[in-house]
Amino acid sequence: MAGFGLIVDGRFEEHFTGADHPECVERLVGVRSTFEAAGIPERCEPVELVRASEEWLARVHDVDYIREAHAACSRGEKVFHSTDTAVCAESADISREASGTLVSLCRSVLDGKLERGFAAMRPPGHHAERAVAMGFCLFNHVAVAAADLRARGVERVLICDWDVHHGNGTQHIFDEDPDVFFFSCHQVPLYPGTGMAEETGIGAGEGATLNVPLRPGSGDADFLASLDQGLRAAAKKFQPEFVLVSAGFDAHAADPLANLEVSTEAFGEATKILMSIADEHAGGRLVSTLEGGYDLEALAASSKLHVETMLAG
């Protein structure tokens, strides 16, 4: 059996966002230390860091935007495009390495060298638009990976985004693409203010987007139903060949930035649902990447259960 790929590298702890920023270094330090205490890295295959080429990034981002991000960081800017997207001198390079390493992980799964994988990286990516940085995100890692899979001959890619905040960047990048299906369950109302049920794609991509807004206070039942019913039915129709997950853990009841009531255990159940969808339609090919999650204990516990569930499967 092919192994499980794990990305959890100290390089992604070098993206400094300043004091009191919710997307802080401690998020990843906590995940990494929790994994190490549980012996998870020893059960996984490490994935070496890869810097995304401009060609890879330019499939989903404007070239001028890519260069602007690097220039802003090199100048010592503290924020890029939006006041919540804090950067340091290394941030563009680190985000570029996050995108490239996720591409590498997905290629290994596609080639059968690995069965599944998880990328614990930062900064996150799903809010990054084609030419706009926002929501703590510079480059859209899951979009870069999906575009690379399409370029390598995968005909249909499914992206499931269960972060509590709608993945506006990912949706908009693939709005007109019928071969990348974007699913998101998220709290509404909440940042970034997109992701209504009537947003279903544009032009040729009409019907390849499914948003399931969840009301504040929604818990495990609504969260899991959106996946087990809405996503499962959509996947049966779409027949994906590869499944990607934007795995934010900020729908957790303990998270300070949102108002859903999802338990740690529900993320394990959500993982099982995504595994079954990948097994049924995509030959088991499943890769997830960390997005949000801002209560340190809840993030570490949920990430641990997510990976342990995939390892056990």
C-alpha cells in the first residue's frame, strides 16, 4: 500500500504576522508538536519543500500580482492589499513554497507513490483571489494544486472547503470552469460576505459550484449533513478523479472568529465522508490542506483527528 504524505515543516513558522494577529506562528507550532507527541510523523512519508514556479502560480494568479506580492515583501511592507493580510520579508517566498509543496504532494498521490496526504502549512490560501490578497492569504494553494492536476491530465477535480469562512478566492478562480467542482459549507453572515446558495457558477461553469450556508449556532448535525447529503450527491453527479480539501477547523465551537458549534469529533466524521467520496469516485485520491482554525487547542486536536482518521482508513 502506498504511504501517507505529511507536510509539517518549520519553514511555515517563519511567516510572521505581528503581535495579536489570529493567524499566528503558534497555530502551526501547536499542530506540529501535537503530531510529534502522537507519533504521527513516524507513520507518514515526509514531503520535501518545493518552490512553485511562476508558471504554476500564473495558472490561477495574474503574473503582475505574483511579482507585486514579492516586491511588497521585499520592501518590508507589513500588510499586503488588505489590513488583515499581514506579511513579513519572507511571506511571499513562504507562501510560494506552500503552493509548490502542495503541488508536489498531489503529484505523488496522482502518480500512486502516496495514497493520501495532509499539508499543515501557513499562510492559508483560500481567500486569495486571482489578483487580490485578503483574509490572511497571499497565494491560493488549493487552486494552484487543482490547476496543476488539470494540466497533468486529471479531467475532473473536486474541491471541498469546510472552513467556516467561504473560500471566495477558490470559487471565483474556477467560477467558469466546468471541470473543477467547488463545494463550500460555511457560516453566513460572516467574512468575506460571499457564498450564498444562489452562487452556482458562471457560464460554462454553471452548476459546478455548490454553497451550503450555515446559520450561526449550527452544530455537528448541519455541518455533517451538508457533506453527507449535499456534497455526496454532487460528487455522484460530477464523478471527480481527485479530491482536494481546504480543511479549516474554525467551525469548531471553541473558535474565536466565528459562531458555529462543530465538535472535534465531527471533523473526524467529516474526514470519513470525504474518504468515502474519494474511494467511490476518485480511486481514493485525497489530499487536504490546512486553512483556518484560531483556537490553538481546538486546531491541534481537530487536525490530529483528521490525519489519524485518514491514516486509519
